[in-house]
Amino acid sequence: MAEAIVDIQDLNGVGPVTANKLREAGYDSIASLAIAPIRELIDKAGLENSVALKISRAARETIQTDFITAKQLYERRKDLQRLSFASSNLDKLLGGGLETQAITEFVGEFGAGKSQICMKLSVITQLPAKDGGLEGKVLFIDTEGTFAAQRVYQMATAMQLDPEKILDGIIYSRVYNSDHQILTVDHAFKICQEEKIKLLVVDSILSHFRGEYIGRESLSERQQRLNSHLHKLLRIAQALNLAVVITNQVQANPQAFFGDPTRPAGGNILAHASTHRVMLKKASQGLRVAKIIDSPYLPESEAYFQITEKGVEDAAPKNRRDD
């Protein structure tokens, strides 16, 4: 019986020179090659089309990604893990917690609680499974400077955890433009494998793209780059069985004569790429409300929560008649 191929240099069509090109471009494993689009291998590793096609086929055959039965797919779903919010309301809303192998998008205006949720999840991820965690580290990609180490320290302390250990378990990257953001995610596959990352956060996904691609003439290019970027995140989530969280802003919806006057920014590209979309809004009495607005299987429902010293916790609107 032939030995299993574990190194990219053992693949058919990959010599020492090509292997170095692939590693420098961030493709240092069979899995990363198997899920990469051929066009991406050509552009980022500088390969000829025929070489990229040959390598891609060899990688996919090695880990058998092309055809599986529905039963195999069902079995694969059993590997899915759930990350608790430490809030029974939010856990219930998301069908038992934030799932791996998926992109969960939190949408809301400034101050709705998006970054607070991301930081709370960054703490919980590191806990044992019995406490709702994923027993892994976090990769936090910050595009707007909203990550606050002191806030994570406060949350961990309030939860009676070792705050310095929790901070050590978060790998942080501040990105300053869309190119930097794309490059960081391109190299995330390797980091996620090496560091045992179980949660990848991008807060927020669209900020740089909206600021740099202005006007209708640049919309098509923006959406193409954003689409590729989002699918890279989804491939990482599925290949490494980790959870991806992205945050998004809202924009005015001029067609809404009735109902909500705002909608998620990013158009159909973001709508189709995200597995689950959750709208966050400020409610009365200082509470927040989270509502499922799109999901392949979660019902449209909502849950109340509040932002506290511990991060996010359960809450319920007070009945004024009881006051």
C-alpha cells in the first residue's frame, strides 16, 4: 500500500522550486492547495495554467474532495462544533451556539454590540468544551481599531478566568486597507493550522472596501474582490473546522416605505457568502436585540441580550406594568 502524501513537494507536478513558490504564497499544505481556486494559484504563486491545474487536481485527489455521498456529507457534519455565547438566549437563537464550518455575520449600526460579541466569543473559544468553548485560539483581524485588549481583560476577570492567559490566546492583526486585509486572510490558513485557531474574526469585513471603492464605476471590481475574499474565509472554515465571524455595517434602504429603513451593506455578495446573518439593534431599557435575518435552517426569530462587565449576557424587557 502506497504511503499517504503529506507534503506538497510529494504531489505530482510539484518540484522544489514550485514548492517554494507555493509556500511563499501561503500554500504550505495539501488542504490549502485542494481548496484554492486555480486562478488564485496562477496569480499568487506565479504558476503556469497547466501547472496550476495539475497541482490542484493532484491535491484534490489526495484528500478526496471531488465527490462524496450524502451520507459522507452527513457524517462530516457530525464534526461540526458549537461555540457558546455564555448567553442562553443567543445560544438558542443560533441553534445551540455559533457553529464551525460556517460564516456567521453580525450586522448593525455603531454601538449595536457587534465588537462586544466578537470579544466575548474570543474569550469563550479558549474554554473547555464542557464550558461551551472550542479549546483553541483566536485570530482577530481588526479593520477599524475596535478591538480593545483592556475590554477582553475586563471580561475574563469578571468571568473569573486568567486574563493574561486569555489575551495570550488571541492572535491580533490590525489591517489598514483592503489589500492588507486580503493578504492577511491569504496567509491565515497557515496560521490557523499552526496555532490551533478555532475562531477567526474579521471586524469589520466591508469597511476598507467601502472606503476605497467609491462610485458606480468601481462597484464591479469591489464586489469581485470581496467575493473572492469571503469565499477564502469560508474555505478556511470548512477545511479546518473552525468558526468564522464577520461584522458588517448597515446602510439606508431607500425602497423601504414600510418596515426597516436600513439593510446590511455589501449587497448580494455578502448575503450569499454568509451562512447565517444576524441583525443587532439597540432596544429600549438599554438592551440589545439580535434577530436572524437569513439562514439555511434557523427560523427567523429574535433574542434579547445586554452588554455587561462580562461581555454579553441574557436579558429580557421589563414589563412596565410590573413596575
